[in-house]
Amino acid sequence: MGTRLLLAAILLLDTSLSASAQDEKRPGRVVAKLPSEVQLGICEPAFSRGGKQVAYEALIEDKSVVIFGNDVSDPCDVVEWLEYSPSSGELASLVVVAGKYRLTVGKKALPDCESIKFPEWTPDGARVVCVGRIDGKDVVFTGGDKGKAYEEVRPPVISPGGEHVAYAAKRDGQYFLVLDGKENGPWDDVIQPQFSATGGVVGFAGKRDKKWRIVCNGKEEPEHDKVSLTKGFSPDGVSVAYVAEDGGKIRIIREGKEEDPHEGFGWEMVFRKSPDVFACSVYDKGRCHLLLNGKPQGRGCKFIEMLSASPDGTRLTWVAGEESKACVVVDGKEHDNHEEIRGLGFSPDGASVAWFTRDGEDHKFYLNSKVVGTSEAATPRFEFSPDGSKLSFGVYTNQRFRWVEVKTR
């Protein structure tokens, strides 16, 4: 069978599912599904917000194609990435053709590159940001706009509203913090660029003359032996907290004031002003603890990760782990242990918490401690509806991908 006939057959299969497949008992409501008769590629399928559209890689003879709706892309060597815009539903794809990387958004393609890294839709879904390598140099593409060429560009960060893009870039052996094309520097090194929740403040850690300092909107904090800004902004961006090490003593500097020293600090931090919440993971006597406004929460463990607060700041959740097991903690209550936990997060209204677990080949989706979906393969992508009333996620069962929706209340 020729390629064109194969493509026609695949599209026909995609729109005419068997009665037995339709009658299977599944959790929640199936919004979208992939045909089991098609040989899928290794690229994870993409589902639009709400799951009403699906795009996936299919293998045709010795080539790959992207199938989305009733359309089929031109053949390529491999599909690297697929993602729908969270707002417009436009599809972005990254493929390799004859050794060159090509990123296409809708029907518009960027220039072919030697490589393309870190593709990501802006939160408003208006454009894709990525780092392309052309003539041995890294350039940042923001939508169709091409930035300056650098020796190296580290992963860009995007403001919550999608208006601003910042990244660390290297030129002539020195680093710069680049914000919307404007450089701050030079520095010996630049790490941890990040935006406040409002997007009005950008901060980073810069190294100069063997000392580090935090820089927020161009204002430099005092220098230290080492610093870390991870998640250090209050939601309004007015206040900043960071970890600093001097002479072997490790402290948190919050709003310019030093707190009690500890043996070490984790990468997790939550900082809010209203209500007044400051939570962080610290290490003492070889164990990791969560401190909430200076008071320990729960038992000590080997590590803490994925610490987050509900949108109104009244609830906390995190993962507490040991050597081979970890559990989700919600409002101080521990849940079951698992080999792997991913995607922990609150719903927009703060009423629900969802996460994904893996134990051996057993993959499960949890909503408020209850299992709402199982999968034969790791597809740990899920999303809440804007009002938090629904949770939707992708599962792979019986050799078929599906996008499932369940009610949260």
C-alpha cells in the first residue's frame, strides 16, 4: 500500500472506532481517544485544553507523520514535541527533517536549525518560545521574533502573563541576564532567572569576583559566598527571600533580615504576605524538615520536593521522600507511599489536589487521595478546568490513548 493510501486508512480509523472500544468501562468521561490500529511513534500525544483535539506521531513505512484532526503533516525523520496552545488550540510541532530541526506553529515554520531546545508555549497561548542553534550559535525565538546570537543560552523563563521572556546567555566567556532582548551584565555566571507571580519583577543570582548576589529588577542585594533564589518572591513581587551561605553558615534572608542558621536548605520555598506564610525545606542532623513560619511541620525525611500553596495561601502540599519511597502530604496529613510521584498541584479554586504515581508498572492518577484513573504507561499530564470543577488527564490502556475528564465535586 502506498503512503497516501496508508494515510487515508489511518484517518478513516481515527474517525470510526469499534463498538467494543466505545463500550469499554472507563473512569470518568472519555473526551478524546487515539486509534489502536495505528503504529504510534515515541513522541507523547498532545491533547488540547479540555481534550477536544488530539495530535500524535504515527509511523508510516520508514517515516513519521503528525496526525491532527483530519490533517496529516509531511513525512519527517522523527517527531520531538507536540503541544496545543492553552488558549487558541493551535498546534505546535517540533520535527527533524534530514538532520535539521523544524518548529511549526499552525502553518508557520521557523527557519531550520541545527538543534532546537526548550520549546514552550507562553502561558497566554499566544506564542512559542524556544532556543535554536544556527551557525554554531544559540538564538532565542519568541514567536516569530529572533533574538541575538550567543555562545550559549540556558532555558528561558516566561512571565506568568506571557508578556516577558528572560534567560541567561554567554558571550565571550561572560554571562548576561537577557530580559526581552535587553542585557544586564556582564557577570561571571548567571543562574535561576525567575519572575514574580505578577510578572512585574524579574530576579536572578549573579556571580562576580567569586561572590554571588541576588538581583531584582536591576537592584543588587548584598554579596555572599553562595545564594539561591528558588521561589523567593512574594506573590505581589514586593518582597524577596533567598538562601545565603557565608563562612559555612546557611541562612534565609527574608526582606533583608537573617533568620536562624541551618545545616542546609532545599530547593523548595513558599513566600506569601497575605496571609503571612513562609514555608521552606531545611536540613538539620541529616534530615529534611518543612518549616512553616519557623515551626516544623510533620516528620523529618530524606528530601522534600514539589512544595506549593493553594492560590489563596491557606493550604500547603508537598512530597516527603526516603530512599525508595515518597508520599504526598496535604495540610500536614501524609498519604500512601509510592516509588514515584509527579505533577502535584492544587486546583485553581484551591479545593482539590491532584497527583500522579508510579509503582513498578502500575500508574495512577489521584484526586483528593482517591484514585480516579489508571494507565499502563507513564502519561503524567493532567489539568484542572479554570473553575476547578473538573480534572482531565491522559491515560494509555488496552493499547489506546484516551483523554479522560472527571468531576472534582
